[in-house]
Amino acid sequence: MDQIQLVSAVGMDYIELRNLLVSLKWKEADEETTRVMFKVAGREKEEWLDKS
């Protein structure tokens, strides 16, 4: 499988998410997506996103 380079402007590592998607682990990938979104938004402790 060719590896797609995942580049983040904020320094986020998306490799685990990619691996879950490639492995067709949809539920785990969904949970990882949520974790990544909170981390990028600086909301890991709050576990919610502000729409503003």
C-alpha cells in the first residue's frame, strides 16, 4: 500500500486515524476523529467544541 503523507499545519499526527480507516475499523476511527478534533481545538479536557 502506498503511504499518503499526512501533513498538519498544527502539528497533529493523523497516522493512527489513517491506520484505523485503512483497517476498516469505523467505530474506532470515529472515536479517534473526535479525539483529534478536541486536541486540535485545545478542548481535550472540556470534550466539547464551541461554534464561535
